[in-house]
Amino acid sequence: MVCAICHSHCESDNEQTFRIVICDDYEALANIPCTARNRFNQMSRLNFKANGRRYVVNVYRGHEATLIGGDDWTKFKRDFNVGQGNVVVFHMTGRTTKLMKRKRFSMMITGLKMH
């Protein structure tokens, strides 16, 4: 079921994981579910690794939504052929450091093959 607040599927997210459902093949930004928004309050970038490749995406915080995007998000989607209907699951593997304000995530992508 789609959340009325963030328009995402956040009901099964928890403190360690959240998922992004790709709604459109051409969307340049992805909506962070409301259950994960607070993790991004002090962040302007999200660093993550997928299959050994590192990506740094921009974080855009608005009044009612938090989005990720940028060149590395586009590259990530291209590298893994992410498109409409795919689900990207982020799993937090590290802690946020006060000095660097950086969180480490690993991820699982459903139904995808790396190019």
C-alpha cells in the first residue's frame, strides 16, 4: 500500500532498512520514505556501495519530502538497469559520525543484473 504522506511503500521499513520503489524509468529524483526521512536531516549527500561500486548522491530536503538524485543516482540506475517497478533496498551498515555527518549503507536491489 502506498503511504499517503510520502507516496512510498514505507510500511515495512525499520530503523536499519528502507526501500525506494522506482515508479518511472526516467525519474531523476527518488523519494525517501517518511520512515527514513529523519536519517537525512543533517545530510547533503548519501554515500553508498553496490557490488563494490561507490556512489555519492545528492540529498534534497523539502518541507514535506526528502529526495535523492544527481549524476551518481543516474549512473547507479544505468549501471544496474534500474527502472519502473524495481525496488532498491538500503540497509544501514555503519554509524553516523558527528564530525563527518556521513552514514554508510549497503544495498540490495531486487530483480536486477549489473551491466
